[in-house]
Amino acid sequence: MGLAKGRRMNWAEGSFYVSLAGAAGLLALPAAAKGQWELALAVLAVGAGWGGAHWLARSWLSPVAFVFLVGCAAAGLWRDVPAAWLVAGVAVALAAWDLDGFAARLARYEPRPDRTQLVKNRLGRLLGVIGPGIVLGEAALVFRLTLGLGVVAAVGLSVFILLLLGMRLLGGGSQGPAKKNDV
């Protein structure tokens, strides 16, 4: 999986490391700017540990590291770290978690002639979900609507269905043969 096995890094692994660095940066930099050095160092340590575990093909650490980063974001809320940065950091950490598992699954099926197409499909789907998720999260912070649980559930279900329909409409069959054999 990782570079420790002697192979070149592929796009899935590179995307994982970029998203992991982005998540750690989005969580650690605002914490450090607010003087919360313990929180910033904890986030950076978890990010480095997660990257190292991926490098050494220790996939069991991925969910633990993701949960810890989400916990750090929650702690940041209590320590007055700007919530907008934390929402974006958690969304990018979610992408890193997904790409970590995807890279591990992809490495088990080497060599694949459609590897590039699989990675493009996966990254497109991630951007299609994570991007609107960040936008909606930031909008929720800006507008601070007080809605009941039923209304929030109905809106969430509607957005989910619209995203599925939009992704099906935009991606329907133009993604090549790798879509049928997606990992």
C-alpha cells in the first residue's frame, strides 16, 4: 500500500495525503491562531500518525484517527476556535478517511488497467459530496436557523435525494468501463 513496499505512490495515495494534510491544517492552524497549542499539536500528531500508519499499511488506525480528529474539532468548539474552519476540517478529514480505505482496497487488486479511471471516478464522487457538505455546513453556521428535528430530517433527506439524482444525471454512463468494476 504505502511507499514502504517499494512501489511508486499512486493517485489514490497522493490524494489521501493531500486531504490528510488539508484536514490537519484546517483543524490545527485556527487552533494555533487562538493560542490553543495543545489542541493544534494533538491534531498534527494524529495527522502524522495516520499518515505513517497508511505508509506502513496499518489500516486499523484510520477510523481511530478520524474519530480523534472529529473529537479535536469538538474540543475546538468549546475552546472558541472558529467553527467554519472546523466544519471544513472535519469534511476534509472524512475525505481522507474514505481515500485511505479506497487506496487500501485498490492496492489489493494490483495491477489494474483501469486504475486511473477508478481514482478519477472516486475523486469526482468525493468532490460531489464533500463540496456541497462544506457549503451547507458553512451556510448553517452563517444563518443559524432554529428548526425542529422533523424539519431538519426532511431537509436532509431531500438534499440527499437531490444529490443522488444529480450525481446519477451527471455521471450516467460517461465515466467509462471502470464504473462497472469500481472497487
